[in-house]
Amino acid sequence: MASPIPRSSLFNLTVSAHRAERFTIDGKLDDWSERHLLPQVSLEGRPPFATVSMAWSAEGLWFACSVPRTKAPQVIPKRLASGDCLELYIDTRDIRSAHRAGRYCQKFVVAPVGGAGRGRNPIFEHQEIQRALATPPLVQPDEIDLASEVRKDGYTMEMFFPASTLTGYDVEINRRLGLAYVLHDIERKMQVWPHQVDLPVWIDPGLWTVVELVE
């Protein structure tokens, strides 16, 4: 009889993120390379349908995602998780012994359309993590750099989070982060990383992957 507990949840998963000088935040992803891709670390064998990339510097963190689609993305600004969006979960101090989010844990939500400018621009929200023991200062949309591009075959998004928006982020004293993401897609089941299953990464930082910041 197969175990109901995903095997990936039994391991301390670790991946690497490489340093970068800077990216042009325009939604095109031309200056990203394969070495920045977050690998598939789940042991469940379900292939991802989208790609998410990450890079770092002392100034902050960059993320990018590419999502293939057959229809235009649909975003519900007042209920982002009901439409197409990416939820990023970041623990700047990688406190993996805690199963409830603390002051170094943040949840950022980005969607490709629905923002200012007749809904053509992306949306950003800093949301509270369920059951969190403490919450960091709220990050406003004008504090980050965000861009998207929507095409007939899908959409891409790029974002840069300055160190000032990442509570506890200091690469001089710590180069290990906790990370997870949930990609909501109206055409498919959501893509959950690192486990690729419905483990509650949106609540439990102990399920997030360790990201080592390397050169």
C-alpha cells in the first residue's frame, strides 16, 4: 500500500541560487540562463508545467517565471488565488525548526495582469501567512520592480525585491534562505514547489526548501 505521506516531505531539500549583477525587469526573460532555474526537487514524479528562476545579490532577490497557456491569463484582483498568479514564500533566515511563520517569513503574490493602466500591468500584494506567529512590515507595490509580458502561447513575469523589502535579508551573515512557491493556473491544478503536491507550504515553513546563495 502506498504511503499517503509524500516522500519529498521526509527530506531536507537543498538547492542553489546563483549571484547576478542585475536583470532588466521588462518581462522578457532574455537575460536569464538555465543555471538560474529552480530545479524540480519533488520525488513524486509529476513534471512541472511552468518554470521559475531565482538569482541574488547583496542588493536583493530576483525571480522570474514562464507559464505556457492556450488562453489569456485570468486574474481576479480582489481574490488573486482564484485566478492566475504566483505566490512566493521566503524565509530570509531559514528557521526550519519552526512550523509556523515568524517575522522573517514573507508571502508575496504577483499576477501577470489586472494592475494599473487598464488592467494591462501586473499586480503585487504582500499578504499575511496563515497561522503566523509574527508578521514583518508590509511591503508596498512601489517598493519592488515588477514586469510581465503576455503572448498567445503564455505569459512571463519578472520581479526584483530590494533587500529593504526582505526583513532579515543580509548575505554578510547568512546565505541560506527558506523558499516555496504556489503557482495558480486556471487551466491546470496548481504547481506547488518544492513538493509538487498539496502539502501546506502556504502555512508551514518547515516544508520549504533550503536555498543556498552561491557565487
